[in-house]
Amino acid sequence: MLVAEVDGEVCGVLSIRWDRGCDAPHPWLYGGAVLPALRGLGFGTALWLAAHQLCVARGASYASLDVDVANVESRRLYERLGYVVLGPHEHGWVARDVSGEITGRGAADTWLMRCNLLL
């Protein structure tokens, strides 16, 4: 997990799944978020660019993610970062409590996106 901080306070996060992502064998970026008051200031871009550097350092040529169909703002950010839509994707999820017991599951309609990290 990558973390962005301002004055020692977390303002953004981004996770990388190195295997078992939804677009294997490419690293899967997920769980990205920036505090609403700090959006548009470059923290999201900085997190994604740092993730791209880590992916390349580990030998990846591409990174993938998905974005909710309705989340136009995030999709625009990803497109500015070089991601292209590959097509629709139904992303399945499972929620677990601290003991590991499943507390919920579902699916979200998303766009699958991929970025060529070597361009």
C-alpha cells in the first residue's frame, strides 16, 4: 500500500495487488482514494505515478485497474495517466470481518482499464 501524507497526516492511499488481479498477469491497482478536500491538488497523480515506478521496478510493462462506470472523474484521471478502457468488467467483491468470516458479497459494473508503463 502506498500512502500520501501532508504534515504527517494521511491524505491518500493506493494498493497494488501483484498477483491474482482481474487482468492477470498485470499488477492490479485498487483502493485508491484522496481526501475530498485535497482532490485536484496532485496527490492522486503522485500516488499512481509512484505505483507505476514500483511496477516497472518489479518488471511489469503494464498495470491495470477498474473504475465504476458512474465514476467519470476518476476515469478522466486514469485516462490522463495513460490508461485505456479495455471494456466492461463486472468486479466481484467479498467483505470479511476481522475473524475472516464473510459478511457480504456483491458485484459492481466497472470499466477495465490498462496502462502501458513503458511509453
